[in-house]
Amino acid sequence: MKKLILTTVLSVASLAAFGQGTIDLGNIAKNAFVSPIFSPNPTSPTVQQVGQPSTAVYTGAFPSGTTVYGGVPLTSGYDMVLLYSLNGTATSPSGMSVATITPFRTATTPTASPAGGVITLTSIPVPGTTGGTPFAFTIGAFFVDPTVAAAAAQGGATPASIWAAALADFNANDPLAQLGYGSVVDSIQAGGSDTANGPHAEPSTLGGWTSFSLVGTTPTPEPSTIALAGLGAAGLLLFRRRK
């Protein structure tokens, strides 16, 4: 299966105190890069869609693509998680550590603050790194359903514990759960300063990033299936009454 590509823009990072490695993150940069993330496709919620969106479903994507998403761009109520690993110790998201969690922003207008984009963050610390340290990363996104919200509201909750709750909720097939992540970037250098105060810059962009959708845990019944089920139930009731 073709690797799923995650939407991300990496830009030049500022120097970090004490040599902490950093990464700058965002997926909405007007006139440069606009790759929103979408909710599950209602007709096939367990199948992830990937690719730049068609203008038929999203105005302003850059570059524009051909993927017709069935879901809608994510907005408030969804969170993003930055996952990472050092020295190639993890090659899949399941073995990665959590760097940060941040909410998707609420859309105002399609051009000023479009849906499907995370709050733009700058200089996110990558634990255990200094400027120039190589690391792997990917980004996940999930719906903050009541189970996850309850975990987030607990005293002492951390990004790692919230992400663990979201994963557990999804793996338990909670019908409200939605989750997904893109492919792993296995070789990137942290920005910021190193132990000798030398500056390190990240690439301003990475080509090939694209939009994707989350997946749900259970398929959504087709309207025709629901109608047939209703007719079947009515028939059983009628048969019982006749008996």
C-alpha cells in the first residue's frame, strides 16, 4: 500500500535555550502550503483517504489536487500529536514518544483561518535532542470524544497520557473514536543550537507532503441498509401479531 503522507511544513527554527532541539510545525501557510486534514469519509469510515484535496471539496488548497474527500476539514474538537524517536529506535508510530499535543483551530473564513489546520506552533522542543540531532517523527490527529476528554481533564494528565487514552479508546472500538497518522519521516535534524552554541536550521519546506483523513472504528450503515432493517423489524412485528 502506498505510504500515507502527512501534512506538515517545517520552517527555520529559532535558537533554543540550553541547546534544546526544536521543530517548527504547521500545515496551513497561505500562498505557500495548504494541506488540511479531514474527518473520516462517512461512506467508508475505516478507509483512510490521502492526497491533496480537489477544489470541489476545499477551496484554497496549495497545491491543488484531485482527492475528493468525503469528510470535512478538522476544526475545534480535534487534537494533533507530534510523535518522535531518536537514533532510529522506532520506525512506526506505535513505538514513538509524544513531544506535544495541540488543538486544531476553529475556522473563520476559507482564506483567513481555514479549517483542517493546527494552531501554528514555533520551536516545539524535541526532548532528548540538541540542535543538529537526527530524529524520526510523524504526526497523528484524533477526535477528543468524551472518553478522551475525561482523561485529559484528570489532574496531572500529560500529552503522553492523553495520546495513550486516545489510542486505547480507538483500539477498544469506541464508536465515537476517530484517529489517524501519516508516514514516518526517518531522517531530519533538529533546529536550534547545539551544545557548543552552534546554530542549526531546519528545511523551510519538504516536498511531497499532502492531506489525509482520519478513520473511524466502525462502518456507517448505508441509508438503504437502515431502511431494509426497519422493514425487516416491521415484518417480524406483523408476523408476531398474526400468530
